[in-house]
Amino acid sequence: MTALARWCLRRRLAVVVLWLVALAGTAAAAALAGSSYSEDYRVPGTESGRATALLERDFPGRGGDDTIVWHTTSGTVRSADVRQRMSHTLREVAALPGVASVDGPYTGSGGGISPDGRTAYADLTFRGDGAGDPDVGRVRTVVGTARAAAGDGLEVALGGSSIGLTEGANSHLSELVGIVVAAVVLFVVFGSLAACLLPIATALVGVGTAAAGTVLLGHLMPVAGFAPMLGTLIGLGVGIDYALFIVTRHRKGLRQGLSVPEAAERAVATTGRAVVFAGGTVCAALLGMLVLRLDFLIGVALAASLTVLLTVAASLTLLPALLGFMGRRVLGRRERRAAGSVAPTGLAVPTAPAAPTDPTAPTGLAARWSALVERRPKLLAAVAAAVMLVLALPAFALHLGTSDQGNNPASSTTRQAYDLLADGFGPGVNGPLTLVAELDGAGERLAFDRLPERLRGTPGIASVGPATHGRGGASGVIAVVPDSSPQSRATSDLVRRLRAETLPRATAGTGLDVHVGGPTAAYDDFAAVIRGKLPLFVGTVVGLGCVLLLLAFRSVGIPLKAAAMNIAAVASSFGLIVAVFQWGWGSESLGLGRAGPIEPFLPVVMIAVLFGLSMDYQVFLVSRMYEEWLATRDNRRAVRVGLAETSRVINSAAIIMISVFLAFVLSGDRVIAMFGIGLASAVALDAFVLRTLLVPALMHLLGGANWWLPGWLDRRLPRISIEPPEPRPTHGPDRLRETAPLATARPEREDVRPAV
């Protein structure tokens, strides 16, 4: 690490140019290639997956789900005025570029009119459906043309997957807000504009390169549409934090009188190693999703891991180069004057006799808080545990299921179309089930044609469409409209009854093998596969994290406590997600749409990200405690000094990460908003409740048992060091700090001040 930092400092111009070339090159390649993201939740081998495969093979024209919906508050949609106005509008839309067809209820070729006659819809198909998303600009033109017909008691709205593309986040407002807040926090922490800009610049270059790389990755494998924004969310948070830790150590070296190259080399050689370890644990946790063997999540895992990897690389190479350019300007004016009184060798400049002090020793609120935790560990541990338990209670009501356009904000045209269709035709019309079967011979075709009649009157079914044959009669499809919404538990129950009871009875003796597909069925199958593999995934991530901590701190208790704390943070964050998004506590007022179920893939991604991020704080906190324990063999002193010296930096880093995560609530994407609120709440609880309260309190209560390791295991484990102790000068104020622990440490009772 020292050699790497030295090389980057000596060739700092070349390093900066190389990073800028990498950023520009990947951005240009991504712009030329274009995006190719996937929203395919199918799991091969499931019933819904087989149904979708048959539909794509024999019914390629059924892919579009876009609609134009209109509703009149007076009269009916069959009135001459409404009919004339909407027929003219539909002809205009059909003539627009990018529109393949518009089938309305007035021509008899498609669409429909509600039983009360007040609502109607037309089927809208764009060119590109089934092969790729249509041009967003053309879709916006369609939306504007159709909605221009509204007025005089007529409402017009549009819904569907292609229409939803126009409501995505088209600006980078969330990123800008997060960066601005992070800059303010950094300026308050450092008091230097140069030091404030360095972490942000480093993170932006790393994240920008990774974002372009994610676009290119989408051409090689399935990558979810939310993966780029999720990667940006994680990358900005960890990238700024990693650079913050290195800049903090660099500034400390400068204040001790080191030269700029020496301070930068020491920062990378010490804190840089912790950054590598922390970034590695995040990547390991994300790549734990590979054990699920789901194509949809593999792309997400690789894209997020690529982002973390590049932010770590930027922190270790680009940041030292920028530190070399900035010189001593990373210190505030007062700090530069104070550091000027210390010789570059670390020797104190002769001044008037004064009591020796350590200018880097923790003081103020951090020291007082650390002393309070030492005095009241039982009470504070109980309070922290109670807070985490209360916040985790809603997680027991977690419901995984379909989140659709009915959960969009009330002001969106997709939500308005969804509600108009539900009010006019019943809630199930927004997510019909599809019954698909391969038909071999005339007997099976006849039995399939009779199936709709047998299904009518089944509890939970509102209507059943006629049997339709495709590709020479080799397969057939029947549309079934439930009497409940797609995301309702009742619809999921209907899917299970159809598969387990209704269809087997209706097809007994016919040889038919009917598959139930549709949005709800696909999400239910996806959720079932994830639930089945979740124990393996969690065991892999937790086990790997425990092994890494066991090697780093040579203790059995530290990894076990870390695993328990990580699970507590995950459970509490899920409790908040359930309260906001599933129960709807404040979701509409925050612009997050209507309450609904939680996405099936959210628990997996959240667990992977949170375990990685939680490990970061565990490493930075316990590393300092472990260093003090090795020097003094005094657990109380190790915990107190470690907490006092790291809590300020950890809390500052947490505030930055929380700000970045919460800013993504402004993205306009419900899934990204879930990640933003979940990650922000987890980081806040982890930093302010777990790492600075519950963990040190438990370590005080356990005493020397924190560092216990069986002798046979100690002899067999390899010895590694995440963050080695800094080389300490043999003269000046730091000499006192080097020798003081051995002179002043006492086993039980000692001065509670963290300064030595």
C-alpha cells in the first residue's frame, strides 16, 4: 500500500489523466451502445415462467399492456360528443411516429366499455414492444396528444409499461441533493474547501466510470433497470465515506508535522488497508446473491460490486494523487498555522516550556459520550436494544408481492389510468391471469375450449375470457380476471387454488397441463424461490463476514456480536420499510405513492448491501479498540479510547451516507425510494445506536471475553492486520502517547478521560 501511494504521488498527473480517460472512454462507449436493461422477473422452471415462454413463442403480439383510458362524469362514453372527440383523438394517436396500432371500443376491434357506460379504454401498441422499449420522446408525444382531449367533464389518462417510461427520473436531482448535503457536512467537519471537495471528486469519478460500465454490462447479461441508480446510491455513499477516512488520516499526519507525501503515504498504508477490507466485505456480501442463481439478481450484484470496486480503486489511487496536488491546503488556515510550529520530522519546535499534550487526542462530546457508556453500560445497552426491537416489530408483517402502477403517486397519469380501470371494470382488470397450455390433438383443443365455462363462477374470479389458439392450434390461452387487485393477498390465494385444486379438477382425464401466468403469478413464483433460498443466502453472507472478522481481530466474540448487530440493523430497517411502504404511513405525503406489498427482490439486495455497509463501521470502530487492546491488555481502556477516537469520524461518515441515501427518495422511483429509506434508516441505527452505543456497552459488559480465542484455533489461523498501528515518532508529544498507556493503565479503575 505504501508503494502504491508513493507511485501515485510521484506520477500524480498521469494518475489523474488515466482516470479521466477511463471515465470519458466508458461514458462514450455507453452512449454509443445505449442501454439494454431487463425487467424480466421470470425464474426458469416455475409455472409462470413456462406460461410466459409459451406466450412469447406462440402469441408474440400479446406483449403490449399500454392503454388509453377515458371517463366521463356526466352521461356515458357512448354519447355522440364523447365518441366523436375520442375517436378523433385515437386516430391522431394512431398516426403518430412509433405507434403500431390503437384498437378502441368504438370500432369493435379492441378495448372495452365499463358496465356503467362511464369508462372506456383502447389498447395501445408501440413499435418496439417485445424487442425493446420504444423511444421515450415519442411516448411523451402520445401522452400529450391523448391527454389534450380531456376537459368539459372528460378525464383522459394513459397506463402501461411503455407509458411508465415517461414518469421515470429524468434528471439527476437526487444525486445533486445528496452531493450538496455531503459537501456541507464535509466542510463542517474539515473547515477546508479543498478537503471538502476531494472525497466528492474521488467518489464522482469512481461512480461515473462504474455507471457507464453498468450500461455496457447490460449488453452482456440481464441487468435490472434499477441497477444503475442503485449502484450510484451505494457508490456515492461508500465512495465519499472511504475518501473521508483517508483524508482524515492524511490531515492528522499533516497536523503532526509530516510532509504532504509522508502524510499521504501513511494514510493509504494504514486507513487505505481498512478501506480495502471494508470494500471487499461489501463486494463479498453483494456477490453472495450469486448463490441464489437468479439471472435477475446476478446482474444487480455484479453492477453494484463493480461500483464499489471502482470507488475503492479511486480512493487508493486518484485520491493520493489529488492530495499531492492540494498540498497543505487540505488543512484550514488555523490548522496550517498550528502545524507550522511542528517540524516535518515530527520533532516539536522548541518553544516556551509547557505541559506536553497530544493535539490529536479525542476531546469534547466524543470523549464525554465514551465515558458515559463506560459508566452506564447496562442501562444504555437495554435502551438501545429496546429501540431496535420496537422498530423491528413491523418486519414480522412483511408481505412480498407485486408493486404496480397502482402504487404510483396520485398525480401520475399511470396511477390515474389504473384507478379509472379499477373503478370501471373491477380491480382485477389491471392484472389478469393467463392460463396457457400446449395442445396436442383435437381432444385437448376441445377440452381447452370448454375450460372457460367450467371456471366461471369460481370464487375469486370476476370474469373469464374465451379460449384463443395460436400457432396452428398448438397452444391456447385464456384470460382470467380476478375480483381483487393484482397485489392483493386474495389474488395470490386465487393463483394457489387454481394450481392446486380448480384446474386439476377441471382438466381431470383430458391430458391438459395448464400453466397459470400473469403478473401476480410471476411475482409469487419469484418470491417463493427467494424465500426458499434466503436461509442459504443469509448463512453465506453472515458466515463469510464472521470468518473475515475472526481473521482480522482473532476473537470469537467480535464476529458473533457483529453478526447479531447486522441482523438487528436489517430487521429494524425492514420494520420502517413495512411501516412506510406496506402500511402507507406517510407514503402519499412523501410522494411515494399508495401503500402496497414489498418487492420480492428487496430483502435479498438490502441484506447484501446492509451487511457490507455495517461491516465497514464495525471494522473502523473495532480496529482502533483492537490496537489499544494489544498495547495495554485493558478492555475498558481499549473500548473507551477506541469509541472516543472513532465515533466522530463514524458519525460524520454516517451523516453523509444517510444524506445521500435519503436524497434518492426524490428519484421518483418507488423501488429506489425503498432502498433509499431502508439504507438510510439502517445506517442511522447502525452508526448512532449500535456502533456508538450498544456495541461498546456490550464490550464493556463482556470485558476480556471480547478478545477470547481458543488456543488451538489461534495457532491455526493466519495472522493478518487490517489497519496496522501508525509509526510513532520517538520525540515530541506523540512520544508521551506511545509510552503513557503502559505507565497509566490500571486493570479496573482508571481516569475515564480518553486522552492519554
